[in-house]
Amino acid sequence: MSKKSSNKKVFSFKKYLVIFLVILSILFSGLIYFINVLPLEYFWVFIATLGIIDVIVSLLLLSNGHVRNLVGGFFSFILIIGMIFGINYSLNTMDFFKQFGFNEYKIENYNILVLNTSNYKNIKDLNNQVIGYLDKDKYEGLNKAIDKLSKKISFKSNISSDVSDLFTKLEENIVNAIILEDAQISILKEQVSNYDEIIKSIDVIEVEIKNKDIGKSVDVVNNSFNIYISGIDTYGSINKVSRSDVNIIMSVNPTTKEILLTNIPRDYYVKLHAFGEYDKLTHAGIYGIDESIHTLEDLFDTKIMGILTPAPSVVRAKFTDLYVKNPKKATDFYYQFSQDTNYIRKDRVARDKKWKADTQYGKIDITINLSKPEKDPRDIARAATQTKNDYPKCLLCAENEGYAGTLSHPARQNHRIIPLKLDGQDYYMQYSPYVYYNEHCIVFNAKHTPMKIDEAVFVKLLDFVRQFPHYTLGSNADLPIVGGSILSHDHFQGGAYTFAMAEAPYEYMFEIAGFEDVTAGCVKWPLSVIRLQGNSIGRLAKVSDYILQKWRGYTDEEAFIFSETDGVPHNTITPIARMNGNLYEMDLVLRNNITTEDRPWGVYHPEEKLHHIKKENIGLIEVMGLAVLPSRLKKEMDILAKAIIEGKNIHDIEEIKIHADWVDEWLDSYDITTENIESIIQKEIADCFVQVLECAGVYKRTEKGFAAFKRFLSVL
């Protein structure tokens, strides 16, 4: 080989080496920029430095001097090795950070557990046996695990309220096997010291659950932000559901370059967001990272908003100033203020499922309540062990304004109330935290005094709508069963909403001797309603009281109306006041709370066959035509719709068999499709609620009922 040819090849090698060096530098710089480990000003310094080094090394390599070539080759070798190491390190860093980003799915492992002493070896051995598990409504993953299991074997279900109850049933052979998620097993192991000697797992069902993306786009350069750091108590994938043993909130201020770390102890006793139950913070992690985040938000938001919320005097002064101009402007401000301070839980209220339905009585409102947590018996038991505190006396007392709360009493630091005068007496107005309708307000006595329906109440209701003519205001009845609210504290409920009852027409008119100036009639409504209209608060209050007194002392054995039995009063009234143009309007709903041996819930209470939809008391809101139905119905209706479409026997499905007889009544009346099944179920729920209201009516809408109603009117 000639010297010339050899030099040419060496030069070509050096040229390719320089090109490789440049490409490697560009790739390395791009990775450094992408993973954002350097502030921008330092990144440009890095680029400039690397570029200068590349130019120097390239010039040394491409020069003619042998020594220069050696020096350039040495430094290019060092540079290439360094950048390959740096690129590898950067890629590993990116993979590491990916673990801390949003995981689309979380993984839950559900174990099929049996007693060690049993003969069950695998899933097939449990065919046609009884398997226990927790309430599926609370665990999305459990639903998927049950679906997977049902495709493998047939089994009978047994539902338990908690892990301890489930374990007890397994020990006592009430069930042949139980299903528990990994994190739930860790809780059980805390309670059962010899767990491994008693229980064995014969199978594991892995399910994936889509996480809720609760993150928001944040400008981390200019705006402060929070990061939640959770440490799971298990080995395995970072997206595996487990107890959250580390709970740290990192608050970052990029402007001041300050970081605040707030560590919340794992055993801190908090109310879990999704369930309204008190438990250790670590146990929130069992339901996924989003449950831990929401629980911590609930823990801090009221306290923080309490600090930011203006003083009561400021809020009241603003309300008063606006009221002078226009009462509606005042309530608009106060309603928006209650939302802005998160006293009205807009995010939770939005969960409620609502629809309107056409009925023979007009369009009624249906709400499946998913916002207000139901009271858990365990909460009641725990509260009983707490030191008794007579402050505040109840949830409606004025002392709740700004109150920090206890285990048995919610925090109200962000709560502000508006003072009112009703017939010269001190009252306050607030909004319900879980508004069932627009501007759902509560007007309550400044003193903790029991509810009582009398002439003074009628005056106060009418005085309120005089001051706030765009509002309706009513009172629950003052007797148990028909009350449906807190009877220990005098209060009313109202709001800026037109209920179906308000639009119901007169069915027939009548006159009351001595009150000919007052228009009176009976309303076409499922309950027994007398409607009065007049232009005088005093006259309307007096005639309302006159009817009340007549009703309280009224007995009609033929109609099974008894004023009292064994000294216990039964007759009372639910009153509702509103403005109708320039006239005051009062609806008086006749109520009776008598019970019998075969109707322990009440004779004028939803019949037992309707309890699958509604068995709670029929209070003021329901009376006016808005159904507040239990949260379980949403899940049950979803399952029901699917079962009907698939042609399954409702009687055989544990979760919805309570609805089976009801479904049998209407199923053949429709040409059911996937598109119309939801609307059909909603219509039938509405019709069922109408029956609930008719049950609460003391006079039924029959010839016999109308005749009995008129017998009462004849004594007026």
C-alpha cells in the first residue's frame, strides 16, 4: 500500500470520527435539554462549552501534525466515552422519572382465600360454593375481579361491611372462601396474629383500573404548586395499590425558590373522601392514589379556606348593602360566596344524578344523592367513645360558624351566616353544603329550640317571602316519622326554585267561614294539600292556624284518621309559603304519623314494596316534588339496565334482586333497546316515587278518599 493511499484512509477515518463526535454531541445535548436537569442559562453555557471542545478536538484530529492527531484522538476518545456514559445515564434518568408521572392504570390483586384446614386446592373446587366479599359499590376493582371469577365458576354471594366481618364468616364456615385485595390482607394481618397459619390463597385475580387524571397544567417556573409524595408499603410495581405509609405534601414557590414539606402521620385519623368514614390516613391508599389525594384535600381545604374567608361582619355588611338595592342581588352574592369558599361542595354536588320526569302531577324532580356521605354505624360507635361536648348543640346552631370541628362534628371554618328578623325574632340564613336544588337555603332560629308548627311559624314563613319574594320557604312537620329533618332545632328550608307542587293547579275550591277574604282550595297533588291565597300576612297566618287546630283535633275512624292514640298526637301540617304575583300563598300539607303492628314505619309512609326505591321519611323536599333517593340506586340501576338488555333473570342477581318484583310489573310494557333502557328505568323510578308520595297522603286519590277529605273540609 502506497503512503499516499494510507494517508487518505487515515484522513477518512478522522473525518468520520469528527462526524460521529458531532452527532453524539447533538444527541447528548438534546437529552440534557429534554430531561430539563439544567436551568436554561446553564444549558446554553453547557452547549457553548461542548461546542468549543468539539471544534478544538476536530481541528486537532484534522490537522497534519502527528502529535496533534494523537492529542485530538486521545481527547476525542475521552469525550466519546464520556458522552456515551452521559447518554446512558440520561436515558436511565428518564426511565426513573417516568415512574413518577401519571400512570394510566393502577393494579389490584384480589386473592381467593380459604381456611388452611379446608380441602379447596384451586378455583374449580369452589364451584357452587358460597364466596364472601365486601360491598362492590365501594370498590371498582372488586367488581372486575367478581366478573372475572364468575366466568370461571358459579358461586353464591355473601356481602360483608368490613374485612373483620368477612374473616369471621370464613372462620365460622358461613362462607367457603373470601376475596380480598393485597392491601386489605395487610390490614387483616394486623388484626390476626396467626394469619398465615389459618388462611391460604388458592388463586389471585389481577385487575387493571384506569386512574383518574387529576393533574392540572401548572406553570412551574412562575406559579407555586404542590406535589403529593406517597410511599407505598409493599414491594412491586409503583402503580400497585397499597397502603400509603408516607404522606408528604411538597409546596414549591419557584419565585422565592423555597420548598415547604408537610408530613402527615400515617396513623392520622381522617374522613376518607369517597366513603365519609373515619380511618387511618394510610388506609386511604388502599383505594388508590386519587383517594389519598382527595382525602388530604378534604383535610386541609376547610381549614385553609377558613383562614382566607372574610370575617362574618364583612360578609354581613356586604349582604346588607346589596339587599337595600335588591334582595335578589344580596342572595346572588351570598350564594356565589358560599360556593367560592367551598362551603357549598360544588364538586360533590356535581356527582348527583338528576333528571325530570313527566307524571300525572306535572314534571317532578328525581335526584340520586351521591354527594352527601351517609352516616356509618362505625362513626356513631366511635363518636360515643369521645368526650361529650355540648357545643355546638346541633348542626344548625349559630355556633357552627367558624367552628373547627371534632370527630363527630364537621369543621365549619369557612362557614358564614346571615342574620335575619322574622316577625321580630332572631333567625339566621345559610345554604346547605349539599344543595339539592338552586339556592337551597336553611333558615334557623338563633336559639336551639325544638320545632313546632303554630301560628307564629306561619307568620315567619310569610314574613320571609315578603323580604325575599323570589324564594320559597317551608317547614318540615313537627312530629317524628313525617318530619324527615332535625326536630331539635327550629328551622325552615327554601330556595330560588320552582317545585312541581307550586305549579300544581287547584282541583276544587271551598270557602272558610269568617275568612271569605282568603282564597282556599284543594290542590291536585299526590299528598293532601290545602292552598290559601291572600294579600295579608296576618289573615293568612290566622286561617292557617285555624285549619291546623281543626286538623290536630280531627278524628275520622272510617278514613283511619286519629288525632291521637294513648295520648300520642298524630295530626300535624307541613307548611310551604311563597309569593304568587302580589299575593301571599300558603300550602298546608296534612300529615299523620300513626303506626300499626303491620305498618311499623307508619300508615302514611311508603309501603314496604316501595322500600327498594325509598324507605326514608318523606320530608319537606319530597313533599314539594323532589325525590332524594339513596346513592346505592345509581349502581343498582346500571346493573339492572345491563341485566335487562342481556335477558338475565333479575331474581337471581344478588345486587338487584330487591328490584325484581318491581321490574316484573312493567318489563313487558316496553319495547326495550340499548338506547331507551335508561330513560325507561328513569320513568319507572319517577312513577314509583309518585306512589311513595301517594302513600304519604292521608286522603287517597279515590272517590272514597275525596269524600273523606271533604268531610274534613266541612268542619272548617
